[in-house]
Amino acid sequence: MKKRIYIASFFVFIIDLLSKFVISKTLVPLKEYFIIPKFFYICSVNNTGGAWSIMSGYTIIFILIAIGVLYYIFKYINGLH
């Protein structure tokens, strides 16, 4: 079970990185690219904060929070809780 969680997490992480890389290298910022007309489109926007640029410029805080969350996830998965 643990191994499947690690593998699934790894693949989700890789897909997330690849999609962000492809979008950042191929799309013009702020231009809308319609995938399904009048329903679904992609637009490249840079954001240094959280959702909707909350706490923009506080990247170190987000890094520390992410490290803490990962620590507790791995601690829980490994049964050390």
C-alpha cells in the first residue's frame, strides 16, 4: 500500500511539473487558448504567492509549510503517528 502511494504521488508530481513547463514555454502570457469553446480554456499567468497571489513574495513561508506537510504525510504513511 505504501509503495503505491509513493508511486502515485511521484507520477502526479511529474505530471504537474511537466504541464507547468510546457505551458510556460509554449503559451503567450495572458492569452486565452480555448480547448472547448465557451467552456474550457488555458491562460498562462505567473504567480509568486498562494491562490490568487495571496502572500505574494513570501515564498519561504510556502516552502516551510510544504516541508511540514510532507513531513506529516510521510510520518502518517510510515505508521509513526
